[in-house]
Amino acid sequence: TRTPVNVTVTGAAGQIGYALLFRIASGQLLGPDVPVNLRLLEITPALKAAEGTAMELDDSAFPLLKGIEISDDPNVAFDGANVALLVGARPRTKGMERGDLLEANGGIFKPQGKAINDHAADDIKVLVVGNPANTNALIAQAAAPDVPAERFTAMTRLDHNRALTQLAKKAGVTVDAIKRLTIWGNHSATQYPDIFHAEINGKNAAEVVGDEKWLAEDFIPTVAKRGAAIIEARGASSAASAANAAIDHVYTWVNGTAEGDWASMGIPSDGSYGVPEGLISSFPVTVKDGVYSIVQGLEINDFSRARIDASVKELGEERDAVRSLGLI
Ligand code: NAX
């Protein structure tokens, strides 16, 4: 029998946590034959709510769930962690400037990065979901000098999945017909969903759609502003779809991409495609044996170049801001 994999989830009592934990425990994060131990990290006032969720996990009698531990101490919650899902973050509240937001999140992600550095397992894989996800991942990564930088990733898979469905609807197909879509840059309104290399039933998606006005004025803003549209409709931010994307991200990272396809992940740049080295930016990646690689050699047209550059510029500004705050 396999040793259980230790999966740490922060913000476990939040709404994404509630949608995520049951799917992890059912085997959808790592695979249907992989037992898991769950470690829930919450702030002290939310420990009781986390215990409530743990009671429901108990009541689900998941055969793969071997244990649940709850803590408000990152040093405990990340001890021996093989996978860490950093969901809990400080949301932007009314009147909060970007600097305040980055500083508040630095107070969360810096100590968590340090705890991962000091206590996680050697094979730790980290996914940051909590916003601003790319820069929070950068803060955690910088606080973990003993962990290879590429183990710190940020979630753009929800944007990727949103783009898949918007493109499928436009083309009159279902999402399984689409391959090689890419989200570039920051998980923010500047992100760039790129269909120029995507394929719909094996044909170039941009040619199939053949509508640059739709691309610029409909598709890109719809994908980029989808989070706000969900809040408007639901009265609460994306939760189940965000949890689903987190599952997809880690499952792909562990189990690989399908032949002929790729995924989007926010990862430390190696300088590919003119993205400054070290910035945590979204790229097209293939994954094999638990290791991702940036898809190389894609031709970037002027339309894409301008949009990638704009999003990467924003990431550079966020990095400069957290650097001047002493967070990295
Ligand atoms: P909730 O406010 O429902 O839950 C957040 C939880 O995190 C709370 O229970 C809170 O107590 C906990 N928390 C706060 N500080 C903590 C700390 N230092 N350690 C451990 N836990 C802590 O938010 P939810 O809707 O679950 O969203 C969580 C985060 O995901 C937010 O930052 C949100 O902006 C972000 N999102 C990111 C997405 C992405 O695509 N990357 C999409 C969905 C979502 O908007």
C-alpha cells in the first residue's frame, strides 16, 4: 500500500476550501489510487469553522482519506507537506491601495514560504490561489531559498478553463475539441488568453474563428473580467470553479499533460518569450513525470506581443513594489 501524500490547504474554512477539500479527499487531486492526509491551516478565529468542515469530511467516509489535522501554525501545517495549496489570502477591502494589499499579503505568504522552506517534504509542490496569486507566489518563493524556485506556482488554470468554454461556444463545439490554448502573464485583468496557437478539432483556432474584432472586444475582456461577472451574478466570488481549477492544476503537474496538448501555469520565468527571469508569469507548459517545461518556439505576433508585454509589465511593477516593501 502507498504512503499517504500530505496535502496542506490554507484558508481551509473559506469558500474555495469548502469546494476543494472534498474533491482532494475523494482522490481527484492526485489520482484514484493515492491516499491522502489533509492538513488544514487557518487563522485562529476560523479554527472552529475548519473543524466543522473536518467533521463533514469525516462524515463522507472517503476511503482514500487517512487523516485530517487542523492548525493555526504554519510550522505545523506544512510539516512534511508534499503538496501545498495556498488559498487563504487577505482580500482587497474598500479604500485599500495596492501597496497595502501587497503588504497585508506579504504578512501571510512570507511566513508561509519560510515554514515550507523549513518543514515541507523534499518533493514539495506549491500552488498559490490566493490573490494577487502571482506575486504572493513570488513572496513565498523568495522566503524559501532551500526549495527549488520552480516548485512555486500560481493559478491561471481558472482563466484557462474560462477561455476554453468561451472559445468553444464561439466555435459551436465542446471544450474537448480544443487544445493548446494559453494564458500568458498575470492572473489579473491584464492576463492574455491566446488562441493563435490553439486548435479546434486540429485546425488553427484563430483561423476557424476568423474574427479579430470578437477576439479583442469580446473574448479577451470576457475571460479577463469573468471573476467580476461571477460576483455580480452569484453575490459571491468564484469558488467551485476556482477549486476545480486548483484540482486541474495539481493533477496536471503530478500526472502530466496529454500528448499534443498543453496547460497554462503561473511559474517562475526562465526568460522565455522575453519575460524577465524570476517573475512568476503564466506560460504554456507541458508536464512529464511531475516536471513542467515551457513550450518553446511559438511564434508571437504583434497582437499577442503587445498584450503579453502589458501583463508582464504589471508583474514587474508588483515585484518592484514588494521588493521596496522588503517582502522579497
Ligand atoms: P474566503 O474569504 O471565503 O476564504 C479565505 C480563507 O482564508 C478564510 O477562511 C480566512 O480565514 C483564511 N485565511 C486568511 N488568512 C490566512 C492565513 N494567514 N492562513 C490561513 N488561512 C488564512 O475566500 P475564497 O473565496 O475561498 O478565496 C480565497 C482566495 O482565492 C482569495 O484571495 C481570492 O481572491 C482567490 N481567488 C483566486 C483565483 C485564481 O484564479 N487564482 C480565483 C478565485 C479566487 O478569487
